[in-house]
Amino acid sequence: MAETYDFNAVERKWQAYWDAHHCFTAEAAHDKPKFYALVEFPYPSGAGMHVGHIKAYTSLEILSRKRRMQGYNVLFPMGFDSFGLPAENYAIKTNTHPHDITTANIEHFKDQMKRVGYSFDWTREIATSVPEYYKWTQWIFRKLYDHGLVFRAKTLVNYCPNCKVVLSNEDSQGGKCDVCHSDVIQLPKDVWYLKITAYADKLLEGLNDVDYPDAIKQQEVDWIGKSVGAFVNFKVKDIPEALEIYTTRCDTLYGVTFMVIAPEHPMLDKYRERIGNWDEVEAYRAACAKKTEFERTQLSKEKTGVRLQGFTTINPVSGKEIPVFIADYVMMGYGTGAIMAVPAHDQRDWEFAHKFGVDIIPVIEGGDIEKEAYTGDGRMINSDFLNAYDNKKDSIAAMLEYLGEHDLGRKGIQYKMKDWAFNRQRYWGEPIPLIHCPKCGTVGVPYEELPLRLPDVENFAPGTDGQSPLARIESFVNCTCPQCGGPAKRETDTMPQWAGSSWYYLRFIDPHNDKVFCDPEEMKYWMPVDWYNGGMEHVTRHLLYSRFWHHFLYDIGEVNTPEPYAKRTYQGLILGPDGDKMSKSKGNVVDPISVIDRLGADALRLYVMFMGDYMAATPWSEDSANGCKRFLDRVWRLQDMVKGEGYTDDEMRTKVNACIKKVSEDYERMKFNTAIAAMMSLVNDCYAKGSLTKDEFHTLLLLLYPVAPHISEELNERIGFAPLHHTAWPEYDPDALALNTVEYGVQVNGKIRARLKLPVGMEQKDIVDAALALGDVKPFIEGKTIRKTIVVKNIINLVVG
RNA sequence: GCGAUUGUGGUGGAACUGGCAUACACAACAGACUUAAAAUCUGUCGGGGAAACCUUGCGGGUUCGAAUCCCGCCAAUCGCACCA
């Protein structure tokens, strides 16, 4: 009898073995087929690993171990996204240095990952906050700058009053700060932008060439939000400048009864002396400015606005005079910040028109505009030359042509996605390599001076003046202009959290190179990433950002593929035992390391993969986790049941081969739960027989190894085989799966009534006769005529009446 | 409001292209072993029962046959949200 399973000893033993034999180091040679598996490197928070990390990493861990056995050269790297606000906030609170905290956290994370037994190639470990790494982040930024994709603009920006930083649109989704969840406010500020909108179309088109789930593609498409429409110029009465609007329905131009411009629209200030009710306008603008983004959406039902006195426009096609309002349902950040309102066919305009008593003129037939706006298709009416067009495609085309001929407007494209606000007024990030020279303007830090190192600072607190702590370091700020040699000042903002992760997959390929960010020959072999797994929450942040950088690097000839990731998958959340999202405040967080302490790393890995559909959210269950440990104990005890070699009998031969097929295929489809269920069934079969052969056991351990590598290696060694890591993945024998009998389900009128075992290859007529003769079938067909018989796969259906 | 995803036993979930619904686990119950408990092993386990029958959120439909396809509801989760 074997002793009870001591998972601590076994796991330590095999982790030491893998370490000593460098089992997971990607090979330098390029002669084998490659497999680049990537999981999102973590931000090294003080809390350590979360069970979510376990779920995110174990899937590709399984695939990586399997691929190595299948003869691939596998790159499965890990590193740390180590710049970021939490470390800085913690440093301010505890009066320590973010660098020290980050270093300690990285060590902690690494220890934890090693305890889980992950097969990461630690020789390629990177951290985004070390100068050898961020040198190249700055280098890419400089390239973006050289190619005109970095610009500075004073606009309304998202600002977190708690973190005291400007946020990108992606970082303030839902009107909340990504870091601290405070309400984000809109402030006019001078900030650096990356021109991601210039890549909107490439980011859209690129989705056609990659293997991403539809849910991910759809979210990116929606976020980019491409819309095709028209810009139309409306003459303003007694003013030489026209008011330009954007619309997707230029064919409804004859139905325009008023215009709306955003409260922040620049024409207001420009022509303020023309506006009779300026006091009223200013009061309204002040009220809008006070609202947070959150309030603006909460109040979305009730339309507000002010009609401008002495500022009216002329409808370019009908020549009618049209009143102009300001209202906050029109946003300055989309289109031109001004719209033509067609209340008959737009619900928002309809509501506004009702409240302010403006005319409603239908120009499309259909619906009941007394009740609500009609947004469907139909025949054009009240529209002069457009009358009688009966679908919007044709009427839009006709109007566009007319607008073009008369120089009144043009076709235009708009995106919901905005340019990427790229600076943070904080310390713990990559310094932006730009210099402000009073003579030359903005000048890039020369490439040979990179990395531009983050200087040491005593006080990390952000300035009350909205400036980065770096602004207080005179030795950093004051410099000479690389162009004219005169005195100049450095940019003191740093890059946002997402900068370093936008290209990290390239650095993993060649992490120690100090000449280039990645050797082109290495890149040619390893790129693209074959399989990238990560969280759904990164789809409109990191995933989009890194695709943007990669497309840019491709355009300037620095990388060899347009898209970085050939295939992307995501994991579903692990919910707390109560079915709610895990959170500290709810106290339902499960610590993976405490699970390892109790049940072992193999049991943790097994349970997380067994708990349900990989992409679905599933609650944690302590009982089920115990059950997985129990399964491993059952496998452990199989060592006392080993008898003989080869196959126990034909039945086991079939079962073992079916299991090889099922597990091999299910791992590839990320159906880890059913793969594990198949292995559990096989173990149950062995218990039912009371024995299994050495070879059967070996095969089972090969299949189990990617999920539970420690126990598998140990048992495999005990029955006398060479380490599984160096063994080829098993192939199933198709002959063993070819059955000589089929078990049919016999239906009468579609309802199952009996089961029938028959030899393979019988004539359909004989099969039906056998089914008709069954005692269980007789009562249902007696006295009735057989109208039709169907034999498909393993179903016999007798249709009677 | 728009978009995506999902709805199956007491629980987590299986069911690949329409073909034997509830695999595999958890929990529960019973038996064996034990002085006893735990552990382990072996059974039972959707409802109803003599059988028929009913059962994949609800109501229709297509089909020899529907958890799966179509139409109409309802509910939940996530994402976007006055995008002109």
C-alpha cells in the first residue's frame, strides 16, 4: 500500500526538477515549429495573486505543456506591468519608494506563480518599470512623435479629482475612474494625445484577419463606432462664417426645423456680442459645466436648452430661416458639436421640439409622429427633388450629390473612439521624452539619450497645481535644447499605465537586447503570438492600444506582421461563493495560495479548470474544490492497482483510446471541464475493474499531466517511466475506436421506447425488423400502421398512425 | 434605449453539425469497513408513480425527431450609452 499523498513534498520535488533541468526555456534554435502562448502579465499589486489569475494562466499553461510534448518550441513567458498608480498611492501613504514596493511585490508574485507550478520561461522575465525596458517604450513613443501621431491640444478632458490625473476615454468608461472609481469630471486642459483615430480603419479591418471570438470583435467595433454620414454647412444670418454640422441622414434636410449646438461650441464666444440673451446663455453653460458626466447621463430623459436670440441659420436647401438652441444633449466631443434637428425622425429632437414648441415636419412617410419620431424607412415627402425616393440609401446618395454640386456639404466619416489622452501628472510612469524649447518649440529627446531616466524624488505627492511631482525636480526639468543648444525645459508628465503593455509581447521574444527592441530574425520566427488569453475588461483598453501600436510599427517597417495576436480568447470571471463578483468589501475573496496550502497546487489547477465552461462566469465552491482533491487521491491510489502491461481487455482498449481522443480535442477547444470529466470516468472504470495495467496508467498520467503535472510526474516515475515532460503526447488508435456493435435508441413517433444492440453493418430493413420485434416497442405499435421508418446514426424512429 | 451573452435537477455543469436530456462532479441518503467518527469502498439520487405520463425560463411554430432552428414574450449578467 502506498502512503497517503503528500502533495507538499511531491510538488516541491518536481518544481525543483523542472528548475534544475531548465525544462521550460524556449529553445534558441529555429528548426522546430513554434508556439507562442501569451497570457496577460499582471500588475504586481500588494495583494498578490487572485484566483482570476489562476484561471487566466492555467488554460495556456495546459496548452503549452501539451505543445512541448507534441514537439513544438514553446515560448510561454511571464513578466510584470510594474508602472502604475496603486504603487505610487501606496508609497505616498506609507512614505516609501514605489520602486521598492514594486520590487518586493514582484518577488512575492513570482514566488506564488512558482508555487502553482507554471511552466513559464523565467529567463525572459521583464518589468515595464526598469530603464532597460522603458527605454524602448520611449523609443516607440519617439517614433510615434516623428510620424506626427503625437499632438498637444487644449480640449475638454476626463479628469479624476481623486487621483488628480487626466484620463483617456478608455480609462473613464461609464464616467468612472478606472483606478479609484470616483466620478470623472470634464475639464479644459492642455494634454498630449496619441492619434489612435488615424488607425481606426486599420483596427477595424484587421479584425477580419484574426481569430477572436465574436464577442470581442463586436466590442471593438462598437467602441471604434464608425459612422458614415455628411458634413453640411448652414449659413448663419448676417455672419460670414457658416455653422457646420454632421448628420447620418442628410436626406432629411427638408425636415430640419431647428439647430442645436453644444454649450461649449466655440462660435458662441466668437459671436457673443450678436447674441441678445447672452446672460441666459452664460447661466446655462455654467450649469452644464458643473454637471459630471454621470449626472449628464442620469438626467438624459429631460431635455434642457436655451434658444439663441440674434443667431439664426438658413436651411441650405429650402432657404428657410431656422432657430438655433444650445443644449447639453449635443456633445462637443462628437462630430462638429452642432446638429441639424429633424424632430419628425429623431426621438431626441422630437422630445426637444415638444418641450420648446418647435414645428415638426415629416419628410418620410410612415409611423405616427404625433406619438413619437418615425425612424424607419419609407417614401420621401415634403422634400422637393427628393420626393418619391422610397429608401434611405438612394435618397442619401441623391442628397449627397446635390450638396456636392452646390458646395453645401460633403460625405464624412466619424468615430466614437477619441484620440488617446496620453499623459499623467504623476511620478511612477515612463517620462515622456520631449523637451520644450522657447525658440524651437517642442523637440524630441534624441534617440541616443534614451532611456530618459526617471529621477529620484523625495515626495511623490501630485502637485496641487495639476503638475507632476517631476516638475519640482529642477535638475530634471532644466536641460539644453538638442536642436539649438539653448536653455529648455523637459516635459514633466509621465505616460499612462497602458504604455508599457502596448508592446511587451515583442520584448519577450528578445528581452535582453540592448541594440534594438527586438531582433528582426527572432521576430520573424516567433511572431505573431499564436494564442493570447486575457480578460474581457481589456478588450477596449489594452487590446485596442497594443493593436494600434503594432499596426503603427508595421507601417514604419519595424515589425513583420500587421496584427500582433493571431488568436485571442478570454476567461470568464470566478465569482465569490455567494455568486457575487469577488470584492474586498464583500469579504468573498478566495486566496489561491490558501487553497494550495490546504489542497495543493494540482488540486487548485484542476478545480479551476473543472468548475465550468471556461468563458462563463462561475461561482467558487469550496466543496467542489475538495472533490477535485479527492479525485487526485483516487488517482494516487491507482498505483496499488497496477497489474500487467498492454491493455486489460478490449473494453479498456476502447475506453483508453476514446479518452485520448476526447482529452486531446477538448484541451484545444478550451473545454477543460469535459476533458477532466473524461479522465474521471476512466478512473471510475479502473476502480470498477479493480485493476489497470502499467501502460494504461501511463497513458492516463500523460493526459492528466498538463493540468496536474506534479502528481502525474510522481506516479509516472513510481511505475518506472521516464519523465512525462520528455515524453511524446499520446496518439489514439482509430482501430480501437471502431466498434463492432451499435446501440440504437428505438423511438416510436419520436419518443424513446427501447434500446437495441446490433452488430455494425446490418441492412436498414433488418434493423427495423429487429426494432419492431422488441417487447418494449410492441404496445406502442399494436393495431397501428407503420407509415415511415427512419434510421439515422444510432436512432431508429418508427412513425406510426 | 442599443449591442452581446445566458436561462437545463437541491448545486456547479454535460449534451460536437437537430438524433437515447441530466455525462462528470458537489450536496444528500443508505450499506460495507470501524468500539465510534473521519477517511475509503459500494449503491440510490429530476417530478410522479402500478403504469401511462410530465420535465431544458414562458407561449407558439418548423420537423419523423427540438435544450439545440424560427417567431413572440419574460428574467439575469456584461458592455456602450443623448454618437446626431
